[in-house]
Amino acid sequence: MSPPSRLTELRLLLGIERNTTRHGEKWISGIGALLGIVSVYWLTRWTFPEHAAGAVGGALMVTSMGASAVLLFAVPQGALSQPWAVIGGHLLSAFIGVSCQKLFADHAWTAALAVGLAVLGMYYLRCIHPPGGATALAAVIGGSQVHELGYGYLLMPVLINVIAILSMAIVFNALFPWRRYPAHLHKRRQPIPATRPAARQFELTQEDFSAAMEQLNSYVDITTENLTELLELAKQHAEKNITHPQDIIAGRAYSNGKLGKLWSVRRVLTQEERPADAAPDRLHYHVIAGDQAAQSGACSVEAFRAWARFEVVSQGSGRWMKAE
């Protein structure tokens, strides 16, 4: 096989994933974030008018609300976006930041200590929320205006900001059935059809899933409810076609049906695309997605058929679906 292109290697190295989100969803997320920040500003201004005098916004909101807006309106179903993560993450981090500033004021390492302890605390209280790190940092480097607030920083602006953006997230996402927030309220418009366990070669259980997550030993931004639902849908989709394709047709794409890093899509080259010195009994292909992307290779038709699980068609934006 030929080596992968430099562009492909760079994309993989940088971790640039193929975006499968539709344009409408992107616009909904952007508008939601806009309204979320507007609600933060106006609710805080209305609740504490004395702080609004002469302030454009810096004294009314913490900048970490911008990061929270990304999570609440772009990934409302994510584990890091759920209410306890937002409330606990911001308030705990604010408390730790203020405490570090009071105990170790004017030290170069105080800000780093605040962020480190905030991450540690959020882990143990099960409220990991990345913007919380910025809330802890702001309590230390926010200047005299923030330092004078002391532990009042937890109430104004942090708590009021959190209430405002959470309220907008609940109301705004409720307008779209597939974005219900919190994630527990999310109900599919189409119920998942039941599949008889006996029809499956194997059945993954919740215990299997928990064991796998423990072995992975890394925080994954998805709730257990959504993850098990996604797994069930994927298994049912896989059961639609479990045989290898009978005919391998030039110009079409095929998937090996694997998961994760082992997944791959190959396109069979047409006669015109084959190398000039290609052997007539060899099938030539190009890897167009997944493992060994951008590489080319050749094998027998029988070997390719054994590798291929089913034919696939592109849906754009890196999405591949089984061919009908």
C-alpha cells in the first residue's frame, strides 16, 4: 500500500474529526448561545443594578459563561453540559479560586493552584465542567474589583450567571424535540423498536459497558443514558445486513463494518483508474475513510469480498451509510 498523504497525517495528528452536524443544527446552536449570553447579562443587571452602574458587562458576568454557552447550546446532551456539572462546576471552582486568592495572594503560582484544585474537586464531586477552570482562574487574576467581592463572588456574578444561562438552555432547547435539556428529559419522537435477544449472536449488557469504561480510564462527554441508546440503535442497524456482498462492483465503496480505529472504507477502482501494469486477476482499491485512509492496495476479489461487510454510500461530511 502507498503511504498516507501528508494532509491526512496532519488531520489525524491534530485530531480534526469529520463534522456530521447539519447546517440547521449549527445555526440553532449559535443562536442559542447568543440568547444565553444575553440572558446572563440582563438577569444579572436586573438582579444587581448597583453593579451595572458604569459597567458594560465585565462586572456583570464571568467570561467562563461563554464557554458554558458552547456546551449548553452546541452539545446539550453531553455529560459536561448537564445541570449539576454547570452548577457544581462553577460554584465549586469559584469557592476554590477565592480561597486560594485569600490564602496565597500575590504569588505567581496561586492561579495555577486554583485551577488544579478546581479540576480535582470537580472530579470528586462528579461535576466536571471545563469552564469551571476559567471561573477559578478569574477569581485569582480578575483584579481588585473581583478580589473585593470575596466569597460574594459566588453569588454575584457566578450564581446569577449560572441561573440565567441554565434557564435559557432549558427554555430554548425545549423548542426542539431532539434537543430537550436536561438530557434526562430527552425523548425520541420515534420509540426504539424492540429486538429479540435470541436473534442476536451476542448481547452487550450495562455491566459490560461499565467494565469497558473503567478499562478506558478516561472521562467521556456523554451520559450513560444516551450512550446505551446510541449503542442499541447501532446494534439494530448492524442487524439489517450481516452477509458479505456477493458482487464487488468497480467504482463503488465498501466498509469492513468494524468499530473505532479498525473501521475502514475502500473504493474499488475502475478499469480506467487501475495502474497500467495492474495484473488482470487483481482488484485494486483506494482507502477513502477510516483506517489507512488515503492509501491504495490490491488483492484478489475473494480476499476483498471476505474483508467487505457491506456496500456503503456517502452522505456528505464524512458520513457513510449502508447502501439500500
